Amino acid sequence: MPVDPATAVYNLMQKDPHIIAAAVISGTNEIIYSTDNWDISADVARVISSWVAQNAQFIMVSGVKYSMLQCEPERLVATSIRGEGSIVAAKDDEHKLIAYLEPDGYAPGAAMDVQRTITTMSSKTPYMDTGAQLGKAIPAAASASPSIDPQLKGEIEAFLEWIKDADGLSGYINYYLQQNNAQIISELSKIYSELRQIFGV
């Protein structure tokens, strides 16, 4: 059963407290829910137009300019180079969810949370039953190995897609290198070392 927009936004903000404002837009580009602290009614048409065109270098929301970091049919990420936060958004056939992320927030993670939230509002049922089995049945003895949580596996697959995407991981790394952001570069270096240790390379 789909979650109503107010509950979906509440759940999103509980999951990522750095998301401090959000708006849900219907398929007809009408704002059907917005947090009390954010009025983007004057900007929503231009933001969505830029998103659909996928060629804008920046968007303006509440008088703040956000440079486009990622613009795909289902997802948008833009950040203020003056450190005024980020805009993260996701959409499906029924809704668009646009959220404001405060400057301390992590935009790539927030974008994935926003994309997950949009699916909770969808009234469409999955193409297949989530319990459906594909392929041949595996004998009990062969399936004795520990199984991987499908949600966890989905997270990893989404992460791999983001890594492969030119506007994904490499785009963010290039952006922060150009900004000469010492904190982010230091954290990336630690992550790189940890990944090498995990895979023994």
C-alpha cells in the first residue's frame, strides 16, 4: 500500500536529519505536499523544466544558485558552491520529490534516500511478486550457504551503477578535487585504503 506524501517525507527526514525541507509534486507538476519551512511554488516549474531538458548548468531555488552535479531522468543533484546546501530530487511516473539538504549533508547518500522514498509513494505494484523464484529450484543441500539480504544486494547494485555513471562517483570526486576540499579528499583517501584492504590489492 502506498505511503501518503506527508508520511513519506517525515520518514525521509527521520532517516537523514540533514534533509530539512521537502516538497512532493504530482505528475501534473502541482505541489501536493510541502514542509512548512519551504515554499518553492515560484521555482518548481523552472526546476522541473531544467530537469526534463537535462542540459542546465544550474538551477535557482529560493534565490539560491545550485550547480548541477547530476541530472538524470529519475534523479537530480545540485549543490551551492557557496556552501548553502544542496537540492536532491527523484521522480517516477506519479510523483517528484524535491528536498533541501543542509550544507553538512552528504548529497549522494541523500539522493539515494530520496529515490527510495519516491518508490514508497508509488501505487504501482511490482512487475513480479517479490517472493517469486527465478530459474530452477536449487536442492536443499546446494542452498545451505548463507543467503544475502536482497535489499542489501540491491543497495550494492545501485552503488555499482552510481560508480559506473559518469555523473556519479567520478563526477563528485572531480568536483571536490576542483574545490580543493581537504576534508572530503582526506575521507576519500581513507575509503580508498579500506577498499584496497578489503579486496587485498
